[in-house]
Amino acid sequence: MPDSPPTPSDDHTLFGRAIFIIEDHPDSREMLATALRLVGAQVFVVAHLEDVQRELDMYLPSLIICDLRLPDGTGVDFIRWLRARDKKTGGAIPCIAVTADRVEFPIQGFDGYMRKPVDLAKLCNMAADLIRLR
């Protein structure tokens, strides 16, 4: 964890923005959530695809951060499911893929991607940029 909280770019912010994190590894999930909360985001964390799919039916976040390897599927499975939805039900929510695996980037359907270990300041800036652009 960095000594000081990551800060998004000066022209936009994550303050008050709802962000879903789909990550099954507890330490990674907590690190991502803590960094985003430090810059004012409202963070919701889930470890399984079925959980976020259920949550999206109740509440639409500003951004989703998704691990590519999950216990009940892959991030690619998730992004295909999400992009098949219409805009009103979350089909256009910006998504960032994170993974420790060696994969070819970019990954179709994702708006951004980062390799683990994630640079938290860069993640916050990418998240803020993607939200601002939508």
C-alpha cells in the first residue's frame, strides 16, 4: 500500500462514484477497495459473477473493475454478459479488467486493463477518466 492515497487527475474525481469490484482474492479485493475509498468512491465488492449479476439488477455503478479469473467464470464471460444488456440495464458501464495472467490486451468489451500487481494511482486515474468520458 502506498504511503499516501492515490489521487485522480485534477480535472475529475471519483468522489461519490459507485464502483463494483469483482475479485475473488481477499487481499487484492481489499487493496483495490481501500484505494478507491481513500479517493472518495463508494465501493461494492463481490467475489463471484453471480453476485454482481444480481446486484446490477438492483443498482447500476459508474464503473466495474473485474478480475479475469474467478471461481464461477471468467471476466470475459462477464463482459459478454454485460455488453449484451441494453444501456438502461448496465450494458454501457465502463469496465476495467485486472489480471496476473499473461493475456493479450486489449480484451474486447473492456474499456481498460491493468496487470497485477495493480498500480493504484494509475487505476484511480483510469477509472476517473473512463467515468468522465461516459
